Amino acid sequence: MGNAINILALAGSTREASFNKKLVRLGVAAAREAGAEVTLIDLREYPMPLYDGDLEKAEGLPEKAVELKRMAAEHDGFLMAAPEYNHSISGVLKNTIDWMSRPMKNDDPGNVFKGKPAALMSASPGAAGGQRGLVHVRGVLNALGVLVLPEYVAIPKAMNAFDEKGVLKDESARKQVNLVVSALVEITRRIRA
């Protein structure tokens, strides 16, 4: 993938009009502006069954999990916009991470998360902006050896936060996205060096 750092970006939601999809697109633009190459994926395009140890034993990893695991292995860091579902991580994001963390039978790239930095963002209709859910996402990623940045983005009242073009209306929120994403690009560059 060349000498530039590579960031894998995703939103932990499959909803077409997801606030977190809007937010991650803004993060992707900021990362590219900071000099990173970014691959933005939509989890809707990576459907997987619910994690089941018996299914894994019988069939191995689903094709889409293998695809994502190999893609993650080729990237230097992660940018995730994670919605808050009932004060926690979304089921689709947790299921994706669970499958990606499992060993493959052949040509396994190993733990594709360990030692790589990640920046977290969330947009929520609630007043906390998804912060309670980010605590759980952080815990899951930390357990896999991800170096989660202490800075994060939390956008409250998300139904009113974006304009018709998907841009954050609030200047301080836009600055926070740029600050967090710039920090991710910088630390990823240092780790890779």
C-alpha cells in the first residue's frame, strides 16, 4: 500500500441515513487532508451470521470476516464511528470485531488489531453524544491490544447536528473531529516509523 499510512474507517451502523456514517465520512475527509490513505467500508456490505463457536468449528470464518480480517491486516490504524445502542456497543460492530478476532485455518494474519492505534467517534440523538457506548467499544478494542486514543468525538442531538450536505453545523464539533483525526494520523505515522 505504499509509504503513506493507511487507515481503515467504518461506522458501527448499517442504517443508510446513520448519523455515524455521516460522522465517519467527515473523519475520512480530515484524515485524507492530514495525509493518510483511507479505506472507508460499510458494514452493510459485510453481512455475517451472529458469532457461534459451533459454526466456527464446523465451517471456519465466514467469507466476509476473512475479507475484513485481511483488509485490517493491511492497514496501520482504525477510525470508528460507533453508535450507542442502549448505552453500549452496537450488535453489528461487536459481531464484526468478534469474527475478525478469531483465528483462521489457513494463511492467518494473526491479531489484526494488536499494536495499532484507533480513534473513536460517536453521534447520538441523546445529550451525551454516545459517550457511554464508546466506553464499551474502548474496552473491547483495548482487550484486543488496540491503542485507543484518549481523545474522542461525541456529537449530541445528532438529528440537528448536520446540515443538508452532511457537514457538522457547530464549528467546535468540526474542530474536534479534525483534532482527533489529526492525532490519529500523527500517532499512526510515529508507530509505523
